[in-house]
Amino acid sequence: MAQPLRIEPDVQFIRELQAVGGDSLKKCYQCATCSVACPISPADNPYPRKEMIWAQWGLKDRLLSDADVWLCHNCGQCSDLCPRGAKPADLMSAMRNMAYQKLAPCPSIGKWMSSSKGLLILTAIPAVIFAVIWAIMAAIDFGGNFKGSIFPQGEVVPGKIFYGDYTIDPVFILVTIFVVSAFFTGVKNLIKSIGPVGSTMMLGKKKNLLVCLLEVITLEILPHAKFSQCGDNTEEKKFRKYGHMCLLFGFIALAVVTGCFFLGHWLGRIEAFRPIYMEVPLSFANPFKILAQLGMVLLLVGLTLLTVRRKNQDPAKQTSSWYDWYLLGVIWVVALTGMFTQFFRLADWAVLTYIIYYLHLVSVFMLLAYLPWSKLGHLVYRTAAITYIRYMGRK
Amino acid sequence: MATKIGIYFDQSAIGGGLDVEALAEGAEQRWSDIAPVVKLFPVLAAESARKEIAQDIEENELDGVLICGTSARVDWDLYRFDNVQVERVSLREGCVMAYKNPDGSLLDPDGEEAPELLRLMAVDYVNMGVIKLQKSNVPAPEISESTRRILVLGGGWTGITAALAAAKAKMPVTLVEQSAELGGRAKGFLKTIPLKAPHDKVQDTGLEAKIQELTANGDITVLTKSTLTRLAGSPGAYTATIAGPSGEQSVEVGAVVLATGWVSQDKKVLEPLGYGKSPNIVTAEEFEKMAKTGGITARRVAFILDTKLCMPACDCDGAQAEEAVTADVAASQPEAPAAEGEEAPYVYEDMESVKHLPFSNAVSSVVALKQAGYVADLAPDAIAYILYDSMVVQGVHERFYKAAQDNPSIMLTKADIREVAVDGGGLLVRADNTLLGGSIELAVDLVVLPTGMVPTTAKEPIMQFEYRQGPAFPDLSLFNGYADSNYICFPYETRRTGVYAAGCVRQPMTLDSAEEDAYGAALKAIQCIESVNRGVAVHPRSGDLSYPVFNFVRCTQCKRCTEECPFGALDDDEKGTPKPNPTRCRRCGTCMGACPERVISFDNYNIDQIGSMIRDIKVPDNMDVGGPRVVILACENDALPAFDMAAMRGMPWSPYVRIIPVRCLGSVNAIWVADAMSKGIDGVMLMGCKYGDDYQCHFVKGSEICNRRKENIAETLDRLGVEPDRVAQYQVAIDDYNAVPAMVDEFMKMIFEKGPNPFKGY
């Protein structure tokens, strides 16, 4: 007879899980419909049934070391078919939300990100930073643009307040360092928690980790392979796949523009790279400017698709947590403020342009600086988990 | 004795080319002396026809009406006439629809002329109908003084509810409670499982309010610290002797509600689950007490519902059968010495067994859910585990289960308990095959085991009947002591008319079910009293006016009737002369079937009547020419409707049989078989209900007793040189309609193989 395994439930953990989106988890009665319904769950040791009982029993350690929550792409088939309304898909989301809260350092940010109560302080941080910068720039009458007003005079150029070289770039370089180091710790924690559990005997040579990463990106992430496997190709499900695609490619486009501009702007100052020097605002004929416009349109289309989908969800089957709404909300603000800054600038409406641009900076900060604690963290964690699992021999 | 009979034929119901006019003419000729009216109606089931019959009754002073057409189970409400006996001859379902040719071919429904065999069958049935009426009287029961008071035994939740229900129906009530205070088990509950919608939260029992209402009710006399020591008499006129603090007193009561509840099972059976090893291993009953007094300090509590460890190692069929046999022997022991007339002290068989643990599982399950909720409420980090083999939550309790399951502090899993071990100051529960995917070990502070609920009737006779058949309900070992009667159709009824069981004495149950039980039993008690005072049977032949009449002149004091009555209706005097108690009687006729001297009869159902009907069947002298004849004595509750349904569904049977309904196979007297055999009838089929431990007989013992008597009949036949298998008994349920025609045909095949009854032609 097998040696019994000591079980020590953590009731507090159950309540936390319920708070981050798994409120129906106790309703499960282990019929296993979910595991059968899931289109991508493996035949051996399938999810999400086992996660349901672990969650009901508050088995924190098992759940935190469970890589399967990252394999789930939240199509909601399991929740649709659950006879008890236990919403396993919501639990899997909740588990990921829990990971966003716990994996990276600075637990207080995780705490603030976990509910609407933290929104004020999260907004206040960038709001204050950029307000101070604005105030300083106005006080020193930067570039002689202000002339005693708090708004720069003359041609409308946002760079008159937030001149990249001295304001935006230093701030976001710091943010990037902060985020990358947070992700480093987060991914380390993630891999550690998954541990060797689930490793499979590999025949032949073990694949290189980088090869695995490349495979994951090219075979799974970019073509949205799992989204296609997830569920039938109903209109509603297509909404999700195409919405996600628009957002992903929109962000890639914007990241390319930002990255190239950054390189051009700084490297261009060196004599040898003079020809690639760039300065804002770019002209509309610039291919990067065109790419940026395309990115903006993709963002707006993707946002609309995903928001409509979430709004139309049957609350008895699947619910949206704070994490979902926070991310959607912030991206909405980023995209809209970005768009309107450009419109108002071209319309020559100085006051509105500057105020909206200020809000744009605040929202971009909120999107980037808190990334490891937000739902967008899945960009890194899910990729890391899937890559690691592939590396360990599972698919 | 019907002396002036009107015979009516319903042409609309009779097809198959049967010449109804010739049939009527034949009846008119044969019964001219007693049947002044013989009429044909194109449609009999009509108000106009009914009026005409009523007119005939008045003009010709008819005292009997014979309706020849549809089955007696059709339009029974249409043919009721005051003070006139009505008999039905089923020419439709019993003849035309049941007919098939001897070669198996079916009757041509549009045929011009009916086959001769069908005509003979119809004639036989009409003649038997007339004879039945001729040998029947309208019963006129004597109505004796009766009391309306209802005695409620047990002052717990069920008893109080029953007493209040009866009092609200304007019945005076005496409630007897053994202990000093009312309330019983429910008094010890901290909370109860939900009793009202939405059924998801524990609640206060509301017992105090119930008790207050009870004590304030002037129609209810409450006797505490009292027990019933004797119940003499019969329904409507019981004398209950009640021993209380101020001595014995007699109370006249009409009916009894038995609500004496349960006692806790011997905790020894829980030892395999660790009971006794630690003070922290308790039963649910003990835990409830701890909760009530606020004495729970444990924060991790395991509720164990899987009791397989407590059950005997070998639970195979052989062992069970053996156990059942010993139980039967034990049950019959107390009666055996009495039958021999020796004075032996009465010993009541203790029917408590380990089985009461699983029997209580439905209650234990919801109780565990309730008590787990107590634990969850103690502290935010408190944990209640429920380890079950089967979580049994009945009906609306599912909602309570769901609510408990939704509680973050309650952990549920199916589990095979391996052991409960003491580990330092704490306890370890080890279990296999859990939902967590294997064997687990839980460290807990307290283990709560289920409480087996043993009905009080398993331990003591309780009722203390002063009946010839003893002070307790008979055969309770069949039900492990629960005061049940296996009456799926008639809950609350016991084997003693006038006593109705409710609550946990009948079956382990929760307060809501017990409340419903209490109302049911109170209604039954009222029905009993309201039937007795009109001289009619209570149940299952509700409203039957007939009752057994004894012709004591010929009685040989053989005691068969007193011993065989399934309901203990008959007492006897020192010499053994039976003393009938009509209000205890259910009119099944088992006594009539038992009596070798044919002393017992009913006005409208008797030995002579059925015997005459059998003797009137026309039996062809030569079986090869006219075919054999077989009589079927069919239980009118199940077998007869099964035949009706078979006919209606187009499943006919042999044309050589004649079906005669009987009240119960228990009422079949051996003389009827002798009558049939001496008449030259080639076989007798006895078709009645299933018997044995899982009997389906309305009258519990009828078909079983018939089977026993059949052995004697077979012996007698054998001595006379008649093959004993010419008499056979069949067990038929009401829904066996698809099987009965084949049973008949199979029997007929056997008769054809044997050839004619050797007595034929004598």
C-alpha cells in the first residue's frame, strides 16, 4: 500500500484564490467533465480537474508548482460544460492571477494590482513623477518655450515639456531595468516552483533551451496555434483569437517603432551613424511613423474585439476578474491618449494636446512598470513556462 | 342472499361475434326463478341506462344487479346503487379480449360468429356471476362504542408534531413521554439542518415553540416520566395502561401514533475506527453535545462517514443467509414455547446490529455537513474534513450539501479509511482512494464518527400489546427492528391495525422528514378512528363493510386462524376458541382460508360462494373433444389487474381457463381445490403476490401461507392418485401483465401432457 501523503490545507489560500477570480471553485464535485472537454489538456494527468480539488483543499504548494495553469489558454470550454457551475476556467485564471501577485518581488505592488483598491496609488506614482517633471520644466522655462505659462507656447510639440533626452528616456530606462530584474526573479521563482515535476525521460539529446524558446515563439505564440486548437471555431471564439492577434501584433509594431527610434536617436549622434538619426515628431512619410499608425489601429481593433467579448460573456459560465479589466482598461487609455495626442497636435490645440500627452505617459508607465504583476506578465511567464516544459520533454 | 337479480348486458363492450342476445336468452332461461329482469343495452355506460336500472330496481324490488360487459376495474363508480349488491362479469377484458383459439390463432374481431369455446366461456362467467350474487349478502356490521382519543407514544420532535396535528383536527390526544422533559433528541441539537427554503443554512429547531404550543393546547394531555405497560383491546376501543410517577392509570384510546424514536448504537462497533483509543475520537451525538455546550476547542476536525472498517470482514451472501436464518430461529423462539402451552418467560430478541451504522448513513451524511459547519464557524483557519464512502443527501438536502461544499473551510473527499491513529497529542487519519489522487494522511485534533440510530423497537416490544400473538410487532427482524411493514404503498402502517409508526422508529430520518411522517401517521390514526366508528375496514380495503363471521358451533379450537392471522386480529380463550376483534381485522380472509371446518365466512365472500362458482363451471366429459378446464384463483389486487392489462394489450391466453378473483391467496381454502378436482377440472392455478422477505402481498402473509397450504393440498392429492403438480402457485406482480399469458399457456401445456384429471366424469 502506498505511503499516504500528508495533506495540509491552507484555508487562507482558498479565500485568496476566490478573491482573485476563483469564487466558484468549491462547487466542483470532481466529475471530470472539464478535463474531458478541454481541447488541449494532455491525456496523461490532465487538467483542470486536479487543480479543482487541489484548490478546494487549499493545497497551495501543489498549485503553485503546477505548470499546467500556463498551458491553459482560457477558452472556457470546461466552464461552459461544467454541470455544477464551478467555472474551472476561472480557477485557472485565478491561479495565474495569483502567480502575477506572488512570483515577482515587491509583494506590495502585487497586492495593489490585485484589486481596484490599489488603483489610486498605482496611478498616483506616475502621475506625481510626470507632474513634478512638468513643474520643473515649466519652472526653468525649458527651451524658453513656457514664457511664464504652464503650457509651452508656439508650435504644439509634446517634446517641449517632456523632452525625451532628459525626461522620458531616463524614466523609462529605469522602469525597464526595474521590470527586467523583476521578471528575472519572477521567472526564476516560476521555474523553481515547477521544479523537475513532470519531467519526462528524453530519448536522444536534450534540446537547447534557446531552441525551445524559438520553437515556442514561432510555432505557438506567433501563429496563435493554441488558440486555434482551443475550442471550436465559433464566432465568439474567433473574436478572442483575432482580438489577441491584433493586440499582440499592434504591440510588436509599436515596440519596433520605439526600439528603432531609440536606437536611431541615440546612435545617430555618433558621427558614423549620422544618417539614421531620428527626432520627434517623425514625418508622416517616415516608414516608422506609418508602422506606428498601423500599430495604433491594430490596438484599437483588438481592444474593441476583446472588450465586446468580455461584455458578452455569460456570467454563469465565465467571469472577468480585476486583472482582466485592469489590463484592458490601461491599454485602452494608452491607445486612446496616444491617438488623441496626435490628433490634437495636428489640430494645433495646445492645452488639450499637453494634458492628453501627460495622461498618455502616465498610462504607459502603468502598463510597463507594473508588467510583472499584471495580467500582461503572461507574456513572459507563459512563454517561460511553456519553454521550460518543452525543455523538460513535455508539450 | 340476492333473490331478485337484474342481469344487464352491455352490447357496446362485447364484440368478437359473441351472440349477446343468445347469451341473454340462455341466462333468462336458466335463472328465470331469481332473475326477473334480463336486458340488453346498446350502451350500458350511460346515464340513461343507469336510470333505467335504478327504475328496474324500484319496480321489481331487485336486490342484486349483474353487469355483464367491461371489467370491474372500469366505470366502477357508474354502477353503484344504494342497498343493492352489484356484481360485474368481465365479458370484454375477461372473455373476448382474452380469447385465442386453442391452436394459438387470434380471434377475428369482425367475425360473424363467435367460436364455440368463447361462447362457453361467456356462459360460464355469466353463471358464476349470478351464483356469486346469489350467495352474497349486504354486510351489516355492528358498530360498537369507540373513543376518538389518539395516544402518541414519545414526546420528541415527531411525537409533539403528531400530537399537535391530531389536536388541530379536533382529536383529543394523550402524549406519553418516558423522560421528565419533552423534546427528546432534538432538545440536544445546537442547530438543525435547514427545514425551510432555500434549504442552505442551519437553523434553530424551533422545538421550544412547539413544546409551548403543545402544553398550551387543552386537547392534549401530556404524561411525562411515563411508559406504556399494556395496550389491550382493539382500534377504536383500546385500553392503554400507562405507568407514571403516581402509579398506573388506564386511558381509553382509539388509535396510536408510535414515535418512540431511536437509541444510540453500541459504540463498540466503532472501535475499528479508533473509538475508545482517545478522548478526541467521538461520535456525532457526543460532538453535538460538545457543540451545544460550546466545548469545541479543536480546530482541525475529521468527520468520518466511511464505515467499511466496522463491517464484518466477510459480507458475502452465504454469511448473510446464515445470519438471516439464525435471526429467523431467534425470532420464532419466543413463540414456540407458548404454542406448546408451557409457561416460559417472554424474551424479546435484541435486533441491534452493526448494520444500523450504514442504515443511518443518510442522516449521518447531513449531520456531518451540519457539524462541519459548526467547525468552520469557530475560526477563520478552522478546517473540517468529511471523508465519505457515499455522501447520501436526499431530496432537497442537496441544496444544503451544495452550501456546505461551498464553504472554504469544509474539505470533502470520498475515501476508504485505512486507520485512525493516535499521534502524540493529535490524531492521524489515513485514507486510500481519495479524490486527491491516492492515499492521504490528515493530522487532526478531533475525529467524529457517525452515530448508528437503532430504533427503539429493535430493543423492546414498546407496544406491549395484549394480543394473542404477543406484545410486539411480528417479524421486525426482517426490517432490523425498524417499525416498518415494507408497505411501499402504505407508509406508517404497521402489522397492527390502529398503530402507526412515525419518525426514527420507522427509519433513520432528519427533522423535516420526521415532521412529514408525524402528519402522515396522525392522519392515518384519524382515518382509523373514523373508519372504526362506521364499522368499515381501515386499510387496505378501506371502507369495506364486511367482516369475518364465525360459526362457533363447528369450531374445533384448532387455533389455525388465530395463529395465521397476519394482523393478530384474533385472540382466543383458554380453550382456544377464537375471539374476533373486527376493528383489528383487514378483511383479507386468511382466517377463512385457514379453517379446515369452514367455520369462518364473510357475508359477501365465503367458502360456499366460491365453491359453488367452481362447481358450476361446465367441464366437458371428454377432454379430447371439449378440451380441459383449469381454474385460476387470482389475487384481485395484483394478478387480476395484470390479466386485465394483458387482455387490453392484445396478449390473450388459453380459452380453457376460468379466472375467479379472490381477496388474497391467503383466503383460498383447500376445499375449493378439492371442489375443482372432484368436479373434473384438470388443474388449479393460484396466482398471487410475491412472498418471502421482500414480499409484495397487501396482507403481508397471504401468498406465503397459501404456498404452505398448497404443500398439504399436494400431499392429499398425491394420496388420492392425482398428480400434485395439477395445483401450482405463481408469483405475479401487478406489472407482470406481459408474463401472465405465458404462465397460463405453460401450465396448459403441462395439463395436455398429463391428460385428463382422473376424477373426470365421476
